[in-house]
Amino acid sequence: AARREGKKQFPSAVTRVEAAVQRSLKISGEPNSVGNVEELFSSLAAFELTSSELLQVANLRPKSHVELYTIVELCDERFTEEQIEEIVQTIKRVTENDVPPEVAAPPKGKGKAKAAPKK
């Protein structure tokens, strides 16, 4: 028993991914995203997605079955249609106020490209 007490506990893959995503979001300065990632991961925990699938879900925020199928390996074999719909609806609910990075407005003064000179 004494040997087990001294044994170091390693975090699960999900915990490691969540921590990495949180560090990245803190560095990027996105204010509410860390809480959203925590909520997203905890909301999807029952589906036992892999750590790489969770990371892709956090990055890509799939909003349809088709998008989810591209992220989740063997999706149709692992989940029923109802479960797939539940996963998609959970992602939509948790991320509804997030703006994906590629859609977010650029910083002032850096978003407009200069027109090429006319010949």
C-alpha cells in the first residue's frame, strides 16, 4: 500500500489535451475560450472521443454530421445517428458564441490588402 501512495499519477490524455489547449488560448488572449473548451470537453466526455478527436473538435467546431465524420474515426461504427446528432448539438450549444479564428475580424490597420498598382 505504501508503494502506491508514492506512485505518481499521470493525467489522462484528455486532461493533457485540455491543458495544452488552455495554455494556447491563454497565450493568444482569447477571453472566454478557456471556459468553453473545459465545458466542451466535459460535455463530450460520455462519448469517449480520443484526445486527437477532441483537439480537432475544439479547433474546427464541426456544425454538421459531415464535418464530424471527417474528424471522428469510424464515426458510424462507434455511434448511433442519435448520438452523432447529440454530439453535433452539444458542440453547437457550447461554441455558439465563439467566432472561428478564420472568420474573426483582423486587427485594425492590418486587415486590408493594398491594391496592386494599375499599369
